[in-house]
Amino acid sequence: MPFKNRTGSTSKNADSPSQETPDWLKKIREKSHLEKPATPPLGAFGEAENRQFGETEKPDEIPQWLKELQKTESPVPDEPEKSEVDWITRLHEILPETPRSDSPSTTLYSDEELAAMAAAARKLDEFNRVIEEQASTQPLGVPPEPAPTDFHLESSSPAAPESPVELEGSISSFKPEQNQPDSANPEDITRDSHIEKEPVHIELKPTGNTEESVPWMQTPVMAEPEPVSIDTTPSEPVEPQPNSFDISSDKSETQSLESGIPAEENLPTEKKKSFFSSLFRKDETDSSEDAEDEPEDESGQNDEAAARTEEKPEPLIPESVLQPQYNRSVEYSGRLDISESQKASIHLLKSMLMGEIQPPAPTATQSKISGRMLRLCIGILLLIVMLFPLATGFMLTDQQALFSPGVVSMRTAVNALPENSPFLVITDFEPAFAGELKAAAIGVIDNLMMKNLNLSVVSTVPTGPALARDLITSVRQAAFAYPPEKISYLGYLPGGTTGMKDFIHNPRQALPLLDTGRYAWTYPATQDVFSINDYAGVLIITENTETGRAWIEQLHGNMADKPLLMVVSAQSAPLMRPYLDSKQLNGLIGGRVEGAMYDRIMEAPARSPVITASYQAGMLVVAVLIILGGIFGLFHGLFSSRSSSSKENWYVS
Amino acid sequence: MTSIEGLIGLVVIGLAIAFMIVFSVQDRKSKIPLRRIPAMEHLSRMVGLAVEEGRRIHISFGRGNFLDSHAASTLTNTALLKEVLKQSAGSDRPPAITSGDGTTTLLAIDVLYSTRRAGIIGDRVDSRRGRLSGVTPLSYAAGMLPSLHQEQTSMMVTGGMLGAELNLILDTADDESIHILTASDSPVGQAVAFSSPGDVLLGEEIFALPAYMNAGSMYPASLLAEDSLRWLLIVFIILGAILRSIGLTIL
Amino acid sequence: MKAPLSTLIAIICCAVVLLAYFLPFEPVQNISQLIINWAVSLSGIAMLVAIVSLLSSHWQKIRQKRSSDRYSILVIFGFGLTFLIGLVFGGPGSLDYQNVVTHMLLPIEAGLLGALTIGLTVAAFRLYRANRGWMTIVFGISTLLFVLLNSGIFTTGTGLDIPLIKNALGVLQRLPDAGGRGILLGLALGTITAGLRILLGIDRPYNS
């Protein structure tokens, strides 16, 4: 026996592992030793089990509240429950982690458990009384007892299995040594001492129908197919150890007894769940599929059990005596104590089974649909709100009144540029950002044109030259167009940062041709340029922070005292501002709003104010949605945490 | 570049080399413990899960050019790709790679072929496994989406240069229930990824990917070198702020 | 060491370019420039090869027996058309090519950006899903603040010309600058160590 006997009883195998114990059972027992259950009852029980032989429980170890509880309890009447105690005490041998019922378990359970056990025990008392009145034979040597108290019942009930079927594993794994009393409780010894010790010979015979039992329960039976003869000294009417199927089969004998039992308890034993199914206790909310499956299984069991009844040896103890004891366990089947590791195993197995049974998660589809719906709704909302100013000319705000430092610096730098000098414009933006950057840069380009600068346009983006043409032609159109000879489109500069370095080091070598195929450096706009320092300044238009950063880092230091200006999208502005602060940049415009600021500071009429109003309306809607999303997320989080826990209970229970 | 800036640059590089060598030696003596990054733990688990499921791992190299400032993240992605190829060697579907740049695409394909030559993966490499997705940000994102829809992708690592367009990829990955780890070297991309439910690496964490995939002792060493340099930088920033506030200007 | 020659070439090229950045010696600068020019040419060729690879993969997708990808036909057709216009009808500087960019590419990409805007708005709305603890709240508040700041609503009207308001807005504008700079410094340090791994011959992406 793996558990230490606290009383130091004479059981030889009480302090040493049984030699006959199968390997799998040893492992389970070892595991049960190692584990320290977290819940108070099990945890305390574990401590009790770790005590040395002969070491009695110290009163200090009992919590105060339990001491108070114990003071109110009546003396324990032992005998009526002794018949159950015997097999219940062995339950832990079969069920790893199951605490032995011979410990002073009443002191180790929580208030809720105690109350539940007491309720169950009261029903059991009533049931016992009915049985005692109606039973034709009394258990051996058991005198009539007063109704057991809650305290007494709690000591045995927690580990009680709910039906005889549950015992099939335990019985099949019994060994002769295991059948000896191993009670560690001094009270048990006292109880044993005044009961007449009458050797009982029980002959166990495997039913041979091992396929029906759970595989891990079958193993011992398979390993020891021979009938086992057990000599034991029971403390009371000996619990029949044969296969549970034998016990549950004789309906006719139990019929008379059950007639007096309350309807709730008057279920035939065949209707009881198996031990394995008891592990998967179900709430009333459990799936109907399972409920429908059960009767078929059980009816099948009935037939087989009836068939085995004919073959079984005559029981030594009349089943009319035994049957009520099994029936009454039905009342507190839910009290089976399961350790954390068992629960985890149950979870795992159950999730596997549920995964097999349930259809592929519909929730994923739902979330996919709801995500698309949300996108659609928000898209439509944004579209409506942003179209409204465009359609009606509604203006949300006045013109810009405050100007950012970058815009002010830009004005200063552009005003300081010498007229008719070469100027480099870098258009490194993608087509997607053309709308924003055109609005942001158009004022600056217009100012550069006012200065009659000779513009060289270059881009490290393949589509950049075409977008540059579009931008520059949109500033001044038709008769007001900028003279073509004052603009040279140098085209696409390949090689990324390396290409930039190459161009900065030697522009004529890096880009010898215009994008039209003509030689670039004889063109009027560029003929005076021999190195990068010949440009009066550089304007970089980009939405890409990396590209912008690369240009600044490459140009800074190579263009002494020449203004470096930048127009970026709103998303890139925060990352570019440090360059403005460190004077590596001489002017910065970030996004459409600062473009409008530049127009305002140059005292030019506002360009496309309706589009700016539309932009602002969209931003406001986004801000409102962020607030709403936060509120919704807060409530959804609270709600989902509750629903998920209830869902979890649905599966677990 | 002025001489003082050049000198500072050389000192920083010299310090970085010294730190890397010292920490590399230390790592060989006894394994340097790395701080816990949950996203990295998920990565290893999801690679294993993808292999078990027989589904594909997708590695996006981003739009970073091997010749620009994104070269570091491209190198990191290459090292990551090698490790993922090793770890998913038994998979029915070898990892797929997309890139937004020509040189990076060639580099990724080269890694695929070299692992095949080394016998790490079988003869299942074709041009669909390593390909150019698109050369502009949005065309790159749009070009990647079919691979998420059609190629039995289970998990995805998006590294390199990815900006706001990342949101298109994240949305699709979310719809397709693809686990995604974002390791963008762009602050914009990091901000976008932060608001999505997937894993995200912030700042220089992206360079830690190979170290957490056990790519070699030099990777943890370079991580520690980075950390050491960062602490030095913090000290100098604080010192500079104090000196500036009392009216002293050194540089 | 595998392929010592390629490793040696890589280390030498890396060292020369790095030295040329810091040392103003003419011979080193010239060699560095030569190497950079080679690299630019090679990157152009690499792009060409990558485009061929892209077309090849889409061709294979069209040809595959199961679930042939019809959209790949559009990719190849679009590529062919743009290539033809760019190469035959006057090149990138021609009006035709500009029309392709401004009338086809620009609307498509602008549409994608519009979809992206909606996606980002939805992401902001469902920010709680990211479940990154208190950082989600900080992120949400910051996003809200800067969306409002960048809308330009607070910088309109003459009543705002108050020094306190102007200073407060200026400080708020600087907050992301500081954060962005911090991230960039971290990235720069990572870039240094990654480059040094190449320089020391430890990281050899060209030689797996």
C-alpha cells in the first residue's frame, strides 16, 4: 500500500509498496504521492498522508473554525457506515489522487462541501432507515444504530462512487493484501476492535467481458485472469468484491427493497452511470446528443449484465443486503473528489471528444462576417460624412490661424532663395499618396516657380517622374504653365540609398539622360550644375520616412549652407521633425493641414478648402469611432468574460 | 562629414565590435540568458504547429532594399528564414517567401536553394516559393494577399520595411485565422501592428529574431552589444541634456 | 568556412565602403564609388530577375491543374501592357506612360489606400482586441489625441492665439517626435550590429 498508516497498524504492506501491484498502478500511486493538491481538503489530506507512522494528528493542525465545528458534533457512530468504508478506503488505490475516506475528512472540507455532504447524508439516513425497516436480513453483526450525524456521514461520503459500476476498476485491481484493513484513523481501529472478526472468503472471478470496461481498468484483469481467493477480516458485513456487473444484475432481488425507496433513489442500478461517465458529470444544460446516447448504452449493458447473471457464482452475501448500499450512493455521486491533474485529464479528453463531435467552429465564420460587416459599415459612414462637405460646401472650420515652426521656417527659406538659380526637387512618393502630397506641396512649388528657379526633378521611385510631371503641371496650367526649359526631368534614380550616394557624389555620372532620352546636362535648366553644391537648395517630397531620412543624412554635410526643405505626409511628419529641430532641415511641411498653413502664411488664397473640410470631417469621425470603440471594448470585455466563463462551465461541468 | 563626427562614428563601431566579440566568447562559455519576449515563444510554437498541421509558413521580407538602411532587417529575415527552414524541414509544405525588392527576392531564393543543396529541405522549391510580390507599398501588400488566401498558410512572419500597408495584410490574416508575427522596422508599421491582435516586435526587438531561434552564438552577442551601446547612448543623452541645461555645449 | 572567396570579397567591399564614409582619402573614396556603382547596376539586374521570377510564378499559377489562379492572367496582362507602353511608346517620359501612371496606377493605389484607411479605422475601433494591457489604453488615447491635432481643428480661428494654448499644442506635437527618435536610435544600433556581422564574416546570407 502506498499510503502510510498513521496508526502504525500491523499491516505488513502498509508501509511498503505492494510487490504485486501492477506497474501502471504504481505509477499512478507515485504520482498521487508527489502531487500536492491545491484545494484545502486535498491539500490537508496530502499533509496527513505524508505523516510518519504512529504520528498522530496534532490538534494545532486543525483550523480553528473546524475545531469549533467539531465541538458541536456528536460522537461518531461507526458501524453503519463500516460496510462502505471498507471499499471506499480502497478507492484511492484505483483512483489516483482520490483521498482515502479513513482520514478525518470532516475537518478538511470547505463550508460548502460540508453543507452539501450533510444534505446528502440526511437523505442517506432516511434511506438507511427505510432499508433497515424493510430488509429481510441485517448486515452481519451490525446492531441497529441511531441515525448517523452529519459529522459521521461526511467522513465517508466524499470519496464514495456513485454506483457499483464505478467499482469495476477497483475490484479488478484488488489484491489479497489490499483487502486487509488499512485504516489509518485511530477511530477506525477502535471501531474494528469491537466488531466481531469473522473471516470471509470471497472468490473473485473475472467476467471475461473486459471490452466493456475502460482500457486502463482492464489491464489488471487481463494480467491476472485467474480467480483470486481473498482471505480477509472484515470489520462488518464484508463488501462484496466481485465484478460490479454481477452486483448490478439481479433486478428481481432488489425489486422488493427498492419499492420502499423514494422515487429519486429508486433507480435500477443499470441506470446508473458508469464510473467513467461519472467523471464527465453533466449539468442539466448538457447536450441532448449525449442524453440520447446514454439509454442505448445502458440497455446494452443490461442485456449483457443479465447474461452474466446466469454465469456468476453464488454470492456469499445476499445481494438484497448489498444492493441498498449501492443505491444510496447515488445521492452524492457528484461529491466524487477529483484532483487537479485528473481534472486536467478530463478537460483534455473531453476537449478531444468535443472536437470530434462538434462541427467546425462556426464562431470563426461569424467573426469573419462581423469583421467584414463592421468594415462595410465604417466605410459607408466615412464615405457619407466625407462626401457631405464636398456636396454641400459645408466648412467645418475657418482658415488656419496658427502656424507650425516647420511652415514658418519653410517660408523663410524659400524667400531667401536666389532667383533663377538651379534647384533640385526630389519626388519620392508613391501614387497612393499623390493626393495628400500634391495638396501639401503645391504651395511651395508655386513659390519656387515665382522665384523663376531652374528645377531639376529626380526620383528614386519608378513612378516618381510621372507623378512629378503631374504635380508640376497641376500648379500652373495651360497659358500660365511654367516654361519647359526651366524644368529638367532627370527621371528614375535606381539603387535606393546607394543610388542617392552616387547621385550626390556625381550627379552627371549618375543620371546622364533626361527621362525623355535627351542628354540631361546640356539642358537649360541643368547646364550650370556640375556638382550637388551647385544647386541653390533641395526640396524633398516623400511619404516615406526612411527615404526622407536617407536623403537628409546623405545630403547633410555635402551641401554646405544650402537649404534643405521637405514636404512629407502627415504620418511621416513626427519622425522628420527632429531633423528640423537639429537644423538639418530648413523647412518642413507635414500633410494637408500644414500645406494649408503655408498657403495662409504666404497670403495666398486657400487651395481646395472644401477638400480640407472633407478631410477634417473624416478625422472627426475617426476620433468619434475610437471613443466609441473604447467604450464598446470595455463593455464587450466585461460581457465576454462573463459569457466565456459560463461557456467554459458548460463544457467542464 | 566633419572629422569629429567621423571619429565618433568610428568609436561607436569599434565599441560595437569589441562588445560583440566579448559577449560571443562569454556565450560560448555559458549560454547568455535572453529576456522573455512572448512573441518569440509563440513563434517557435507556431512553427511547430504549422509543421504538424501540414500547412505553410509565410515569411515576408518587406520592401527593404539590401542596399539601403533596411539591409539590417533584410539580413535578420534571412537568418530567420534559414532557421525556419531547418525547423520546418519535415513539413509537407515548405515556407513561402515574398519580397518587395529585386535583390531581396534573389537573396531569399538563394537561401531556399542553398538549404535544398544542403539537404535540409526536399526538392519542392519552385518559383512560387520565393517571389517578388510588388514593388510599391500597396502593390506589395495586394500581391501578398492571394498567398494568404490560397496557399494553406498557417502562420506568417512579416519583417523588413512595411508601413501602413501592413494593415491590409493583418486584416486578411485575421480573416483567414493566420497567426502573424510582425517585425517591421518602420515605426509606422509597428504602430499599425500594435493595434492588431497578432504578435508584434517593437523597436530593435526585430533584430533579436535569429537569437531567439538559436541561429548561433553571435546573434545573442550582437543583441547584448546593442543593449550595451544603448545604455551608453542613454548616459550620453542625459549627460548632454544636463550640460546643455547648465549652458555648456560640447558638440 | 564555406566559400572563402565570396566571404573575403564581401568583407573587403564592406570595409572599403565603411572607411570611405569616415575617412576623406581620395583613393578609398574612388574605390568605394566604384563598388557602389557596381552595386547599383547589380540591383537593377536583380530587379529584372525578380520581375521574371514574379511572372514565372504567376504563369505557374495559371498553369496549375487544381485551382488555377485567374487573377494571375490580369497580372501578366497588366505587366505586358505597361511594359509595352513604357518601352515602345516613348519611354517613362512620354505622355502615354504618364497617363498609365496617373489614370490607372494612381486610382488603383488611391483606392487601396482608401481601403487601408477604413481598415485602420476599424483597427482603431477594435483596439481592445489587441489586448496588450494598459498599453492599449495609452495607445488609444494617443491615437485619439493626434488624430484631433492633425485634423487642424485646433489651429483654426483667431481666438487660439494665446501663448498657453500655443505652447501646449507645441509640446503635444513634440511627444511623438521623442518616441519616434527613440525607436529610430534603437533601429540604428541594430543596423550597426547587423552590418558588423557582415563585416566580420559571421553573417553570410550569400553562403548558407
